Amino acid sequence: MLMREEAEFDLAIRLRQGKATVAEIYTFISGLYFRGKLAYVEMFGAAPEGVLPAAVIVPGAGLVPPDRSFLTINFRPSRTCRWKRETKLLRARSFAMQRD
């Protein structure tokens, strides 16, 4: 829904423009759970100088500040992702060979 080109609501448009933050996207996806976490950090997050009061775990990117623009994140495929992809490829090849 959020990634559809036809989506015309504010967050979808801002995501396509590169203006949506990680926090906004995760709040949209998970609703109240993530919203509550952000509210807690905003109220009680007192980190030392130079340390983020909060970070979001983004698959393929690690810990990311919640106010970072989603399009500026440098995603890296994890070993698990590569392993899953390679496993699926091997299974597909094996299946194709069995059918011949």
C-alpha cells in the first residue's frame, strides 16, 4: 500500500520524494507499538553527548536514527539473505533438473 505508485496519501508521496523518515514509515507499518516506543524516547531519552537517544533496527542497514530519511539508508544484504537466496536457487535448479 505504501509503496504503490498510485498511492496518493501524504506519507506515500513523501516516501517517493525521499522525504519520509524511518520513524514515520515504521509507525505506519506497526501502528501503536512503534508510536509508543517513539513517544517514550521523546519523553525520557536522555543520552550522553554524541550518543543517539534512539535507533531503529532496519534489516540490511543495522541501527539507524529514527529521523533519517529512508532513501538515504545504505542497505547491505546480510549473509542470511544471501544464504536464503542461494538456497532457493539451488532448490530451483534441482527441481528443474528433476523435470528434464
